[in-house]
Amino acid sequence: MMVPADFKALIQRFYHLQSERLETYRLFEEGHEAYLRTGPHYDFDHYKQLVHEITQAFCGISKEVLELKGKLHHEFDRPDLSEHIEKLQCKEKQKLELTARLQLARQRAQDHPEDEDCQEKIQEIKHEIIKNKEALSEIMQDFKYDSEECD
């Protein structure tokens, strides 16, 4: 069975968007670290601008991922793959929330070095992030396996 070229192109596009998402996280992390270095008189305006840009980038990626999801389901009759994307989007949303929570916790810990709870909170969120990453890579593996089976 021949796999249509446009199916392959769509799968490639999906992988590209996922790597774009990772790159956006890297910029978010770097930007937040730079922001923390501006403490204790934080340059909040600059950081707010960063958050705005990052949010727009994530929205753009999600929008296109959802378009691909629709095409997989309706044009290529692959509800299995669109379901993986559904799960992925859910975990990605959670990852973004956890990342934002971690950034807040880091600032709080920096502002209150004497507070043990702050460090504990950070470890807690980091643990959640690890579980989230594991779930994401599992979904990606399932997607890869299912999208290649007729290759």
C-alpha cells in the first residue's frame, strides 16, 4: 500500500511543529531566567512582553496542530492519529500551566530564601513536569508507531 505524499508531508509538518514548541519552551525558560536576574526590582514590563510573545507562539502552533488533527481524521480517515494529537494537546496545555507555576515558585523562592516551603514547592512542580514529559514522549511514540505502520 502506497502512503500518499501529502500524508507524509502532514506527518512531517506535525513533527516540525512539535520541535517548534520545544524551541519556544527554551526561549520561555531563558527569558524567565533573565527576568529573575533583574530582581529584586524586577523588570516586569519586559517579562510581560515575553509572556505575551510566547503565548502567541503557542497559540499559533496549537491552532495549526488542531488543523492537522482535523485533516488526519477527515481527509485521511485516521481517527487513531487524531486521538493521539488530542491527548498530546491536553498534556501540552498541562505542561504550559506547570511551567508557569514553576516560574512563579522560582521567583517566590528567590524573594524568600529563608522559606523552606518554597523549595519544596519547586521540587513538587518539577516532579509533575517529569511525569508530564514522560506522558508526552509516550504519546509521541504511539503516534510515530501508528503513523509508520503502513510505510
